[in-house]
Amino acid sequence: MIEAFPFMLLSVIVSASLNNFVSENTIRRIIPKNKFFSIIIACFIGGIFPVCDCGMVPIVRRLVLKGVPLPAAMAFMLAAPIINPVVGAATAFAFRADSSVVLLRLGTAFFSGNELKTHRQEHHHAHECCTHTTDDHHHPDHSVADKFVNTVRDASNEFFEMGKYLVMGAMFGALAQITLPRGMLMAIGQNSILSIGVMMLFAFFISVCSAADAFIASSFNTIFPVGSLVAFMVFGPMIDLKNLFMLLHTFRMRFVFSLTVIVTILCAGAGYIINNL
């Protein structure tokens, strides 16, 4: 919780700033209309944002509400927590500057992913909780001071809105850490196939920040194959317990289920290929 909250705060500030200082027309001009190129651009934009997975959902929700195509927004959400410079540096430090692990992690993160909740009651509830998720107060004649006040207000509302899901996820993640025997994990880790599933499951329940997961993965470096460690470091920032709560609050269950299945298959497949290189 202590580790995640600063990143969550940074994310909601970015989200609120997008709503108050960046118009939807600007965002639409940056993101190409072509679906393929929009995903590529979104991945590269995500690479320069030092934002953790702990607070990506508020940003993605804001981008979708601004009119950014969902595939591009999801590409940004999945890529940004893994390929940004801070995480890359942390991974290099954790694995003692082993460039192969860093490149495998960053390369595996380039994935591609329909709609926000549109039911009237759910839509109204989202607006009530998040306050100003639309552009009601985003007017060009507002002064900088007004926009700043709105940014602080929006960030505060989103922090507490998403924060409760982070708290729930962290609680269950902590429970998983004290109930899963480490010795059992090490024994299963000897199997190059089972180790992938175990490490992905471990990443899901432990719900650790993407800026710190490399240090956990490096502690298994002599026991688990590299592909299993990469799967752990890629799958966790994309789909873990705390993020799942936030996703279910923001998107339809059918979409979240599809996204989870696709990410799981891709991460497991990438880990298997790396283990057999």
C-alpha cells in the first residue's frame, strides 16, 4: 500500500490534468485513425510515462472518455507500466545489468485489446463517483487558476474512487503472500512449464508494483527459468488482483474477461518460447 499510493497519486494527477488542460481534439490529432498505427503510437507514448500499473486504469478511462480508440488506450495501459524508463532501470538494476532480461521484458510488453459501461445507471454511477469524467467543465475560456482547481478536485475524487480498489487488492495480495508456501513454489519452479503458470499466478495475487516486481523476480533467478520470470514481470503489471478490481469497476465484465484471457495466453506463450530458446 505504501509503495503503491505514490504511483496511484501520480496517475490520478496525470488523469485529471488530461481532462482539464488537454482537449479531446488534441488527443485525437496525436493518435492516428488507423487502428494498427494508433496501437504502435500508444505503446511508444506509454514508454515515456514513468507511471506504475497501480494507477493506469484512471488514465485509460479518461483517454477513452476523451475519444481515444479503446485498442490504443488499452495498448497504452498494458505497455506503459512495463516499458517506461523507470521500470527498465529498475529491472536492469535488479538483474545486475543483464541486458537480455531487460530486453525480453520490454519486448514482450508490446501487445495489442469494447467499450466503457454504457448502461444508463452504470454510466451515471461512474460520473457520480469520479466527478467530471466528462468534459463539462473543460471550457477554453476557463482561466489557468480554474483549471488548476478543477485538476486538484478531480485528482482527489479519482484517488479515493480508485484507491478503495487498490486497498482491497493489496489486502488480498498480502494474504496470498503469507499463505502460499515458498518451498512449494521453488519445487514447482523446477518444471519449465509449470513454473510459468505458478509465477503468473503468484504475480496476480501478490499485486506488487511494476517498479518493484523485478526485485522479487530476481530472487528466483537461480531457481526459475528466465521465461517464467519474464512472464511474472509482464503479466503482473497488466493483470493482477488490484488492477482487476479497478478494471471491473470501469469496464464491462465481458471485456475484462476477454482482456484477461488474451493477456494470459500471450504472456504464457511468450514465457514458453523464451524457456525453450
